[in-house]
Amino acid sequence: MSRLVSIVLTLFALVSVTFTISTPAYAANIAAGAGIFTANCASCHLGGRNVIMADKNLKKDALEKYEMNSIEAIVTQISQGKNAMPAFTGRLTTEQSQDVAAYILDKAEKGW
């Protein structure tokens, strides 16, 4: 009987670990972020570039250099704007901004 309980507990632990280990929650929203990016950001940032300030692009090294390599930092930039970039508060929800940030980080990691 104790062997059966041990097996059941082991299986339960394995199943729990399997469902606990997953990709970040934002990963499922990358596709949505792509559409939002195309509609709102691509005019200045097509292909990860920046038509206004070329060195402040969305490539991985620039995101790291300017400490913009996190969902939170990108969402802040989207919502508050900075320099030539307008604030998108009222145009994008927080969830949409998070989707765009996830898309940007994914594309930067893959090299645009």
C-alpha cells in the first residue's frame, strides 16, 4: 500500500512540475503584439529600426544599452513616450502594450 501511495505521489509531483514549467505568460501574446505593432509602431520602427533616432532602435544590443530590454521598460516607453516618441496612453491598453513589448523582445532576440 505504501508503495502505491509513493507511486501516486511521484506521478502527482511530475504532473505538477510539468504544468508549472512553462513559457512566460506574455509569450502567448506575441502574435497579437505583431498586429498591434504593425498598426501603431511600424511607421517609425519597421524591421526594428528607428527612423527618427537611428541608434535608439529595437535591436537587441540597443535595447540592452538603453536598458529597454524588459516588458516593464518597453511598456513604460509606450505609455509615457519620450523624446520624439509620443505617448500611447489612451490609444493602447496596458495589455496591448505588453503584447507589443513581448513582440519587440521576441523579434530582438531573433535578430529582426
